[in-house]
Amino acid sequence: MSASNHNWVCFLCRTSARRPKTIETTPKCLSCGANCYCLGYKVSIPKKDDVKAWNAIRDSSRARDFAYLDIRQRQSTRLKHDLEKEIARMELMETNKDRTRQIKKLKEELARIE
Ligand SMILES: [Zn+2]
């Protein structure tokens, strides 16, 4: 199995297709038209009628996605707090041109964080 192709699946229809991992658009399910989910190349695809195995993969994929989102959220919250603290610290210092520019830069960085 080539690692350059990934398995894209539809959990609802229990179908799969192999597409390059660098694909620009999410493949659509040929049966229902929904966006497919990328399982990568390591997970073996169960047979279509093995509902239990499909549900297990779906559930573990969801759990992994939620864990990833949780980590991302924590990281961005931490970064946001660090930037806010640094801005507050710098704003208490004597004003000068460089510091004003740095504060502006930090505030712009802060605004970019989701
Ligand atoms: Zn489908």
C-alpha cells in the first residue's frame, strides 16, 4: 500500500476511496455526496457489511479529532494569555518608539489567534 495515497471514507455509506494525501479538495462520497473523512494510510478499511468495525473506526476518529481540537484550544489559550501578560507588562514601562512598535506587533499577533 502506497503511503502517498490515503483512505478517504464515508462512515454513513461505509465506502472508501484512495486519493493522494496532498489533494486540494475533500473528496465527495460517490454514494451520498457528503465530504469524505481522511483515515490516513495505516488504518485498514473494514468490509462494507461490518457495521461494528465501521462504527469503531468512526468513534475512535471522532475521539482523536476532539482530543486534537482540545490540545489546539489549550495551546492557543496559553499563547493568548502569555501575549496579554507581555503586552500589559510592556505597557507599564516607560514609552518609547521601539516599545510602542513591539506592543503594536504583539497586539496584532494576539488578534490573529482564534
Ligand atoms: Zn456517503
